[in-house]
Amino acid sequence: MAAQFLQMTSTMGNRLKNTVIFCLGLLLVGLVIQFLGMTKGDSLVFPGVFEILRAFFRLLANARTYHLIFTTLLHLFISLLFSTVIGISVGLLEGLCPFVRKLLSPLMIMLRSIPMIVLVVIIMVLTKYSRVPYIASCMILIPLLSEAACEGCVNIDRELIDVYKINTNFSLRVLFSVYLPMMAGYIRQAYINAVGMGIKIIVTTEYLVQTKNSLGKAVYSSAYFNEYAEIYAYALIMILLVIIFTVIPMLISRTIRQ
């Protein structure tokens, strides 16, 4: 009982310490913005922290902001859905078949290396603007998820696979009871990266193709009217979304496991 109490106290102390450090990091970001504004001598481009916070809370109090967030999150969820199905399927094929891994390696390297702006421009030429956020984000997220799935598949204990091969060949039952659970750690980490990267890609493409009622379009409008405080406020909203969909679920998962 005493040992559990000490462990709980230590855990709470570590969480408090991490929270304080995180808050200090936020304060550091605010000081950097304030310093850049003072150095540049342009309060329009680098407004004060309090002005940014006022714009942030003003946007949160506006119902239209949640419509913009919904549009962007819808793009993100649909893109993640397609990227997950395709990425994990391709990653499994690469992990199970070295020939497929080598065959697709140049394509995956190209998708990971090509500048996003070049990729988006090519997609804009080839398809309708309304499809650009989905296609662009999928083409960037699929290699990320497939690499994680392939790595997880390759690193599965071969002895465990051999035991199942004695009784049955590869099947959906083996896939869902052996492969996916053993790959979960790799895929989970890839998802944390994919959500943050996905939001940035989605907002960038929305900005470029002028998607109606989206965060990207809102950022464009704010830049057009020189509302830089709103631009920083939208950036804070995007950061908040990433925290909600990555950090918080991860903390909840760790708490449940403990």
C-alpha cells in the first residue's frame, strides 16, 4: 500500500513537472513573438501576445469558427481513413514480400521527398480543386503509414508467426489477431505524426485552392485584410486541434495502462 502511494505520488509529481515545463515553453513562444515584434518594429506583422490572445478568444466565441474547423476536420478524417486503409495494406504487402518492398521503394521515396507545394500544384492541374485537399494529404500520409506498417510487420516475432502457420495459412483471422496487434505500436506512433502533418497539409491546400468555409480560406482572408493577429489565432486553434487529437488520447491511454 505504501509503495503504491509513493509510486502514485511520484507519477503525479512528474506530471506536474511536465505541465509546468510545457507552460514555460508556451511562455517562451510568446516572448519570442514579442521579441520579433520589437526587433522588426512592426506591430502589424508581429502583434502583441495579448492582442493575439484576444483574437483567439474572439474566434472561439464565434460560431462560424466551428464551421471552419468542422470543414477542415472532415477533410482530415476522410484523408486519414483512405490513407489508413491504403497505407497499412501497402505496408503489409511490403513487410510480407521483399519484392514488393523493393518495387515500391522508389515511389515511396519520391512521395516522401517531393516538395509539398510542387505536389499540390500538379494535383491542382490534374483534378478538381475540391479534391485537392484529400488527394494531396493522402499522397503524403500513405508513405508515412505504410512505412510504419512495414516496419511493424518485419519486426514481428517470427516464432509467433511460425506457430500460426502450422495450423493455418495467412487469413483475416491471423491478420487481426496477430499482425495488427503486434504492429499497433508502430502504427500508433505514425498516427501521432500523421494527424499533425495532416492538419498542416489540409490547411495549406485549402489556402491554395480557396476551399470555402475552411481554416485555410480563413487564413487567406485574414492575410488579405492584413489581420495578422487572426492568423496567429488560427495557428493557435490548429495547435489546439493537434493537441486534442494526439496528446490527450495518448495521456488517457497511459493513465488507463497505469
